[in-house]
Amino acid sequence: MPDITMPKLSDTMEEGKILRWLKQPGQPVEIGEVLVEVETDKADMEIEAEQGGVLREIRLQEGDSGPVGAVIAVVDDGSVADAAPGAAPEAPAATEAPSAAAETPAAAPVVTPTPTSAAASAPAPAATPATPAAASTQSPAGTSAAHAASTAPPAAGTAKVSPLARTRAAELGVDPTTLRGTGPGGRVTRKDVEAAHAASTPTAPAPAKPEPGQPGSGTVTVRPPPAKAAPSFAPRSGDAAAIRRIPLTGMRAAIARRMTESKREAPHFYVTTVADMDRAVELRAGLKASGGVAAGVTYNHLILKACADALVAVPEMNARFAGDAIEVLPEVNLGMATAVPEGLIVPVLHDADRSSLFDIAARARELGEKAKQRTFGGKDLSGGTFSVSNLGMYDVESFVAVINPPQAGILAVGSVAQRPVVRDGELRVGHTVHLTVSCDHRAVDGARAAEFLTEVRKRLENPVSLLVPQGEE
């Protein structure tokens, strides 16, 4: 019987979480039929059956996570198809029933001592009131009520004290183990400590008012209250309670892990240039006016195309560090950093160097829709060789991006906007964009990064070249 394993659905995926099984044990399964929905570090994906037959067993239940390659279910390949549908559901029931029955008698003997222990513990509550009674008999003998209350708990001997109460008790010189707690389960609280301190120093408030004529001893009794500056603890605990904790999702945890790995392992360096975008603005306006497919071309699509062509011109940028070698990759697969509510994903434009501007625009829009719905296929999130991160739509002038390992570089793109520029010795206003490439210095040097940016800038400043198929410029 073939096993169904957790597939590797993205370059960064290490484990997956079962969201929903669409088939149950005993049900028939056809090749290509969706079996289960899995949450990865990037998106929610559907796993299709590669074998037909009957779903025999589910190894990983909904809500459970497992590493890539782990067996999540077993499909009967048909050799025992006649027995599987009937036997499979009954076998677990037969095995579980005896075990449940076995557990019931085992639980019964355990329950029997419980009443005994309860009966044994019953006198304890009765004995507890006896202690105050004893204390009250001593009270008329000359002990004050406050002293009687403070001496009652020592009979118990094991007062629980909160950390804040312990700190406050040390400040006020009170022994918290002698107090009767009013908190949950008899726990001694800060208020209990302060109340005991106030009861033990009844003359403290009086000298505090008539300061001028009091002797030195009166001043001593006034000094403890300044230690009450410790009420600052209360606001601090309130602030701590106001902290909003957001548990990490699988995607957020993957981002934290991968970006930490990138900054720790890859020595980053950055190179920036500014491209004149006046002609690109004119080209986009013309394409928009022409209607049809061309109308949907954006600045981001122009930059993606310019980047893909520049990677062909400077192939050393389309590389990765492989420990004992630098691997220059034959395909140009551009990753597009895309923001989603849960974090960031990087869908991939495969063979971007062989795609026209309009193909890139159409494919980028398609991947954008998939990002909103988180309905990617495995290939959509894997195989990237270089990435582009564009924050221009947020009116960001420039920024630097963190490399997406194992890639050797990522291009950060700011907004296309009107800025002061100097042309032919004169100050003018023109459209510009800031481009910053982050590079892994283990695989790329500064000169190659500068050449790459020059190629990107050259194509954006002469955008008609982006309409010409690669190799025909």
C-alpha cells in the first residue's frame, strides 16, 4: 500500500500543518483527486492523490504538523480493495472498544480511593476552624484581635506569598509567612502585607501631619511611607497586562527563521543608483491609452522586465553560493516579494528572461491574485534565482532589502516620483526612481553589482527596449 507523504511545496518549507481532510478512511480515491489541504510557511495548498484506491489510514490528523517527507496517510492500492472498505472502519472500532473497556475498570479502582481520600480530607476543614477557635480562646486571655489574626496562619505553617507581596514585605519589614492571605487559595497579597504593616504601626499616620514640632523619634515613624514609592509596581504590572501578544503563524515563524539565517550567513553589501523615469512614464501613459492587454502594464512590470534582461547581461548576479563553489544558474526565475496580511511571500516568475513584457504583466497579476487567496501551486513558490521587492506603491523613496537565501541578490525599488534633477547643467523637475541591490558578498562583488544596476537603469531610461524580445535589441 503506497504511503502519502508531506510534500515539499516551497523552497523554504520544512513542515506542513494539516488543515482539512477531504477524504476519510474507507472512502475511494481517484488519481488527481484532492485529498487534503495543507498549510505551509507560505500558503494553504491542496495535495492531490497520485495513487488510486481506498484511503486506508490517516496518520496525521487535522491541526497536526509534520516534517516534509513524513507519512500522513496510507492508500490501499487495490490489492485488498474488497476487504478494505468494510474491514478498515471496523478494525479500529474493535481495537478501541476493548481498550476503552480496559481503561474503565482501571479507572474504577482509582476512583475508589478518591472517596476515601475525600473522607480523610473532610476532617481537615473541620480541624481548620478549630484553630481559629483555639486562637479565640486565647484572645480573651489578653491577646489583641489583630495579633490573633496574624498568629492564626502560623498554625498552618505554609502560607503562599505572591512575588509582589514578598518584595513589599521586605520593604516594610513584615514577615509574610505570619499573615493570613486573602488571595486565591489563601495566597498572601501586597494588600495583606500593607494592611499588616498599618496595623502594627498605628502611630505612624499621626506624626506625619504635625511635622514642625515632632521629636526625632516621630520622624523615624514617618520615614517608612516614602518607601511606598514602590506603588510604581502597580502601573508596571498594568502595562504588562496591556501588552498584546500575537502568536507566530507558520509563515511569520518561517520569515523570522529565514531572515535571521540570511543576515547571519550572508555578508550583505548594498549598491544604489537613481534612474531617470521620464520616458518610462511616457511609455506607460501610451500603453494605458492604447487599451487592451497593454493598458495593464505598471511600473513594477517594467522594472521586472528590465531586471530579467539585466540578469542575462550580467549572469554573475543570477547565482548562489554553494559552499565550495559559486553556481551561476541558467534560468532567470524572478521572485516577487508580495505583502499579505500574515506576512510576506515570494511567488516566482519562471523563465522571466524569455517572457515578453506583456507576458510578465499577465503572470504577475495572476500570482498577485493567488497571493490574495493563498491558492498557490508548488511551482509558484519554488525555483527563484533572484528577487525584486517594490515598495513604491507606499510612497517609499528608497530602502534596502534582505536577501532571500540561497539567492545572491535582491533589488529594492522605491517610488517613481517627481524630484529635483540636474540635466545639462540646469536644475529641473523629473521623474526618478531609487534602485538598491543587496548582494551576498560570498558570491558577488561590488563591480558586478554596479554593472547589473547600470543595465537595469539603461533599460528603464530607454524603455522601448523592454518591448523588444531579448536578443533582438
